[in-house]
Amino acid sequence: MILAAGRGERLRPLTDRIPKPLIEVGGKPLVVHHLEALAAAGFQRVVINTAWLGEQIEQALGDGQRWNLSIVYSREPEGALETAGGIVQALPLLGDDPFLVISADIVCDYPLEQLKGLRPEGLGHLVMVDSPDHHQQGDFRLDAGGKLRHGSPALTFSGIGVLRPELFDGCSFGRLALRPLLERALAEDRLSGERHAGLWSDVGSPERLQAIRRQHCDDRSQGLHFPP
């Protein structure tokens, strides 16, 4: 599932006319980088949730055939449902097995094939990154056994993870953040993770968007493969 329903408030006025997932980096929309990476990793079916300017996303991506993917859309009401709320609405489209979740507004070179077919022992497995300047407090610590804990040094959730539908048991339809559910899973010792040391950026502000665009140009000039 690609999470693509956010309003992108901090990127206004750009996002007044274009949804954040369609903002271009390296000559193509952010969400297209993810679709290409998913196809290359062997994924076949993708659920994308939409809200703000969602019709533009559907028009741009269609049914996914050009990437040899099958795309279905979970259309949310105006204002969107936040991360967990959007997943809860999409659960009937996702099925009963663990599923990969990716935030549309990140740039990351994590090898997604490593998560294909992963069945976490707990309720979720999160890809973590070193905490950036704008989120220095981080989210969770990764222990030697691959479990996520509270404490330092805290890493930041990358926006990529594998979740079990059972993580959302008891959740009703409506606006709901993901963090409380992750906290509950952590308290039950049912949340694992891994650290990704490669490229990652949260394209959440004009400054970070400009920075990753500069990074992309630098990487391309050096012949590096970015994004996957």
C-alpha cells in the first residue's frame, strides 16, 4: 500500500494545485519512483489511498499496466483519514496477509525485495533510518535482537514497513494516527525493525524538496542508481 492521501500543507502553494505524490524529483513523480521499485522487486498489486486532488493521481497512474502492476485505489473523504485510518479503510483491498506500506512522500533506496514475502513474528516490521535534523528525537531504539524499544539512540521510522492486519484489530472507521497502534505493539513486544543506512529523505518541506533534487542531480552525475 502506498500512502498518498496527505494534503502536503508545508509544501503549499505547490500542493494547492498538485498532490504531493506527483511532485517530481529526477524528472518523474515521487510515487512513480515507488511504483518502479515495487515492480522491480517483484510486487504485482498495489493499493493507493487518495484524498486531496486524488483524481490527478488516478489520471496520472491509471491501472498500473505500464509498470506491469495492478493498481487499485482507496478513495478517502475530504480531509483524509490519517495513516492508520486510511489503512483501516483499505483493509478489504489488502487481504489477510502481511502487507508492505510505503509513504508516497519519501525518497529512499531501500531494496524492497528484502521485504517481499516477509511475515513478521509480531504485528509489524519497520525500516528505520538515522534521525534527521528535523526529527532529532527519533521514534524508537533498535535492540540487538531486532526488536524496537523506547530509549536512545532513537532511530526514525522511514515510512516503509510490513504490517499485519491484526495490528488494526478493534479499530473503527474514521481518522486515526498510526503511532498509537505502534506504541501498543511495542508495549506488547510485537514490533521489530531494521536500520537502513542508505539514501532516505522525507520530502516534507520546500527546503527538503530542494535538497533531494540537488542530491538527485549529484548522484546522477556520478552514475549512481537512485532511486531504485
